[in-house]
Amino acid sequence: MPRRYDPDRRQRIIDAAIRVVGEKGLAGLSHRSVAAEADVPLGSTTYHFKTLDELMVAALRQANEGFAKVVASRGGLADDRADLAAELAGLMGEWLAGDRTGVELECELYLAALRRPALRPVAAEWADDLAARLTRRTDPRTARALVALVDGICLQVLLTGVPYDEEFAREVLARVIP
Amino acid sequence: MPRRYDPDRRQRIIDAAIRVVGEKGLAGLSHRSVAAEADVPLGSTTYHFKTLDELMVAALRQANEGFAKVVASRGGLADDRADLAAELAGLMGEWLAGDRTGVELECELYLAALRRPALRPVAAEWADDLAARLTRRTDPRTARALVALVDGICLQVLLTGVPYDEEFAREVLARVIP
DNA sequence: CGCTGTTATGTACAGCCGTACACATCGTTG
DNA sequence: CAACGATGTGTACGGCTGTACATAACAGCG
């Protein structure tokens, strides 16, 4: 069987990994399941990613860009005239709206960093990036608090299944901003 | 080989499961690993817990009591004269201090509810219980916000590895309380 | 005592897993 | 063109997994 030359095989494997985690959860991620999803032989996934951690890092890094895109599409929180709390709450609303498999995926990869040291820098990247954006509008201390509150609210929505209440989020976020 | 009669075999299995998750993470939890840790044959774990989800539910429920005990030992947040934000911040400090394997364990089981519906009610129990305690001191809306912030701060500490800053937590929690 | 249902035990099965490795094939460079 | 390193492929191995099940030992009760 002739091998097919595939210049962006690596990228297709990452995409497949994201689909697998979205459908079967992080526990369902394996070299084999990814290979099947990407329609490539097993040896191909092990070649491009020696270890599963490597693959997870790549997937998490790419998943993070999902949130970054939502941020960017809303002006990157850069508008000094807009209400920061309202912007953040709107951001979360847009992110949490519609298909939640993407959100659950990002969260699951993000939370997996708790036990997988390899993922920790990538997760920290996400939090630091958001904090840095917020620091342009408020002090670092408040920025850190806002990130924590955003994390907590997202967690509650995803964990308990209650619908996202944007008005609640906006009002509570506003309390944190001095 | 004579079987040994063990009236609280079930409890010992749960304890062993908690130790396993603490040491090897949730991914390392299996009927076999628990059986080895509890020093019981494989058939015993499968008898008392038909499925792994059952075992996780029991473990999470027991782990939750770890936090509940910290709450109780500090008066259960019931002292109306004390500063609520300071009490909460102190609570988190005591919980996060010292050996963190217990905390990581609780968090990991808690967060696993994201993908395992069986764990969701137990996780919701934890959040609702804390919210109910707080509602005796403030309005339900604020209580929900405080729970979210507590979750978020704990997550940041565990995920990024920065040491817990009790003064920061107290001040930020106070901002949320109207 | 004898009977019954519960609890305990060992073993076996089929399946998935990560990893390693030899081999084929490609693009590229000398 | 030739040679080389990077990339793609198939297969095999040992280990771990959940689950099922037949058998044995128990506690409690009539």
C-alpha cells in the first residue's frame, strides 16, 4: 500500500484529538481512538506525538484559541469607554451559548492540568493572558480576582447545569471592580 | 483458603479508593488498584461496587466531608458577629494548608463531575450546602457569587501553583458582599 | 441443628492500551 | 543521479482493564 503524502497530517491529528475529547471525554483519548478519528494509521499518531501528554498539550493550546477568538471578535476588551463587567459577562455568554461541547472540551483540558504537570504551563498561559488583558483596564489585583470569578461562574454553570445568567454575572463582576 | 469475615469491608474499600486517587490520580483508579490498596481480592471490589462510577460517588461523598469538617471546626460560619469574608478566607487557608493531596483529591473528584453525570448530584450537593450556609449570613445571590469565587480562587491556587494569599482572598471576597 | 440469603473469593475471558520496531516511501540536498 | 534524513505504515508484544461466574464460607433464623 502506497503511503499518502500529507503535509499537514500533524494538524489533522490535533483536530481529530479535539473531536475525540469533545465526544468521548478526555478519558476516551488514546493514540488509537485519535488515529481512527483522523483516518490515519496508528503509527502515524505515535510518530507525531511520542506521548499522549504531547498530544494533549497541542490540543489544549489549540482549544484555547477558541476563547481567544471570542475575545478578539468582541474587540479584545480594549474599549475603555465600555463597562468592563458587562463586556466580560457578555463574553462568557457568547462563549457558553450554543454548542457546549467545545466549552466542555476546553474546560476539561484546562482542569486536567490539575494532575498533569505537562498541561500546567498551557493552562497558566490562558489565565495569564486573560489577566493581562484585564490589567489594561484595572489593577492586577482586581484582574486576578476577575479571572477567578470567571472561572468559578463557568464551573458552576457547567457543573450544575443551571443556565447561564448574564445579568447575575455582570452585576457580581461589577462588585469586584473597585 | 478460608475467607475472612469483614463487616466493614465496604468502608475499607472506599478508604482505599481515596488513597489511590490521592496518589495516582483519578485515571489510576480501577477495581484492581483499589483491591490491591485495600488488600482484598478483586472480586470483593466488584461485588460491593458493580461499577466504577458507584465507587467514585461513594469516594466523592466521603471526601466532601473533609471540607465539611473544616467548616464545622471553625464554627460552621454561624457566628453573626464575625466578618464573613475573613471567615471564608480563613476556611480556605486551613483547607489549602499542609498536605494538599487531600485537597487535590476532592477537587479532582469534584471536577470529574463535568463529564460523569453520576457524580453531578454529589458535586451539586457540595456547592448547594456551602451556599445554604452562606445564605444564613447574606442573600442567596451573594451566596452564589461567593461560592463561585471560592471555587475560582481554589482552582487558581491548585492550577498555577502560586501560594494561597489569604489577605487577597479576604479582601476580594469582601468586595462581593454588599 | 439445618436452611437460606448474603458476602467473599479465585479464575478466566475478551478487549483496549502504550510502545517499539522493521520496513516503505517521500522531499531534499549534495 | 545518489544518498540521506524526515515521514508514513503495519504488526507484534506484554500489560492492564471491566466484567462474568462458579464456588465457598459466613450470619442469622426457624
